[in-house]
Amino acid sequence: MDAIGFDMPGKDIAEIIAIPRLFLDSLGIGISVVDSATGHIRFANAECCRIVGYTLEQLRTGGLTFFELTHPEDRERNRLQHERLLAGEVATYQLDKRYLRQDGSVVWARVIVNPIQDAADNVRWFCAVVEDITATRILEEQLAAAEKLAGLSTFNLIVEADDSKGEFPPTSLSSLSGMLCHVHPEDRNGLEQAIHRAISKRTGYTRDYRVLGEDGTMRWVRGMGTCVYSPSDGRTHLVGSTIDVTADHLARDSDIPMPIRRILEHIESNWSQKISIEQLATRYGVSPRTVYQHFAKSGISLAEKIKLTRLQHARRMLYDAKAGDTVTSIALRCGFSNPGHFAREYRKIYGETPSESLRRASLPPVARSEAASASPSR
């Protein structure tokens, strides 16, 4: 909140300015007082005047309320918080909001609001501490933009290991399940073991793995995390980041012999057809043994490779479903003759049933995100 002015009876001024004005103006943080009945600004120190962008005289004679100084896009949030305070639902509130100055510039501020009562315990004014956080918000936006450009993201998970039992509590498993649900099934177990090992030993980990987008697209990321104990909440946090390294892995894949690369491309292009290693080997001029060795080295059989490819296509179809599309029709188009088997395999990889994906895909983006967050961990 905000406040400025001296046009009150002498008694009111004396009650508000119990501390010398010179001291208040020397503070590096804004102090303001607002009339509880009208919302008009009654007092503010020099820093508060600087933040809101109005002189003391302008605020005093203009009769401005703190709502009028608030950026239009933040007024509703501010109003809801203030109504809760008026209703006695909260004793105080904190809000990050923008002020729109008279020159058109915008300032971000963190505002903490407390009621001031008179001798009869009636709320007479509201006092606000106003901190300029514009520089912090600009840095956060620049960092977010840089992270997006670099394919970088960060995470902070609460992971409390029970040393007496050597087990991980539900909070840890729940947090990790959300993090792991997008990891490629071939890489999920190895990453989970690396994370649990880091938690139990209070160390860190670095690991490359694949992640699957909601539309089934795949990216390679390098995950790095370390365990940090936080004295403030008495818990151990797993903090870290992931960075997109898809380009590095594509370059590495270029070392794969050309016949094997063509076989992999054939599987991607003809994923809905029946395929055998012998047929592929003959078609691309390589021995079946060489093909078998490649799949054995990669840790996945040809059948598993085809199944995962089909599931990725099924996920894309579910999220881009057309009128009349059903889970069964999409399963059949992707080569799954048994819808029940398809649903089980799909859920293993994506942590939700095909029906849930189809239903969530029809929601608006915001509602889709909220539905994903509300889904129980599997």
C-alpha cells in the first residue's frame, strides 16, 4: 500500500509521525499510511514518493488512492488481498505489484500491509512497507529469457532421506515422480538410481538422458544436481539444472555406420508396419548379426524400439486428436490391436492413461497445465 500527505488534524499527524520525519525520509525503504475508510494516501516518506513517482504535494492535493497508483493489471489481485484484510481473514498481507507513474514508467514493488488501530481497537489506518524490487524483476526476466534461449531449466526438490531405514519419504518420491514422468522410459531407471544415490550420500550427480514432450517429441538433456542442507527449514534440497544437449547427441549419432542409420530411419518412417531384423539387414546390405549387435549395445530390442516409436506417435495423435478420434481408433492406427495392452504400456511411459491424455488435450493451455499439476503421482 501507499500513503502520503499532511492534511489531517494535528492530533492525527502526531499519532502517525511518532518518529521524526527526518528519520523516516532517511530510510531506504518506502513507508506509507492509508486512510482505512477512503483508501486515500495520508502519509509517505521520501522513498515511497520516489517509488510511486509523485511528489508529496501532488499526492496530498490530488486525493489519490493506493488503488489508483497501482498498475491496472495488478489492481484486482491487490483488491482481493485487501478485502481479506478488511474481513479479518488475515492479519497482514504481502504482495508484489507494479506502480504506474505519471510519466508512464512502471516500478515493481514488494508491499507488506498491516492495520493500525486506535485506542478503541478500531482499524483507522493501514501502514505499508514498500520495497523497490524493479531491478530484481528485470534480472529474473533476463535470466528466464537466457535460460529459454540456452534450453536451460532449474529445479529445487525437497528430499529428506530417512537414514535410520535407508528409505525415501513420500515427499521425496512425490517430487521425483513429477520430475521423472517426462524422462524416456529407457533412461528413467538409471536417472532415478543416480538421484537416489546422490540423496543417500548427500552428494551430486551429472547424467545425460532423454525427455519426452507432451506431443511425444524427444530431446536429450544433461541433468546436474547436488544435495544442499537448508538450516532455515531443516530439510535437504536437491537443487540443480538441466540443459538441452540434443545437438551434441545428434553429432555423436553421426558416428553410427550408415547402414545402421538407414535402418533406424526406416523404423521411424515405417513404424506402423511389421518389421524384422532379417528383412532390414537384407534391404540395407548388412548382416543380421551386425544389426543384433547394435540393438544389444543400445540396451533395447528391435521390438521395444518399434513399440516405443509407436507409443510416441500415439501420444502425438492423442494431443492432436480430430473430431471422432477415440483411444481405440488411435491405438489401432498405431499398430496396437489390444486396447487394454496399449493403455498399460502407455501409462508405464507417460504416467497417465490414453483417455486422460485425450481429455486433457481438449482443455485450454492454462487448464491443461493445472490438470497436469493436479494429477496424482503414479
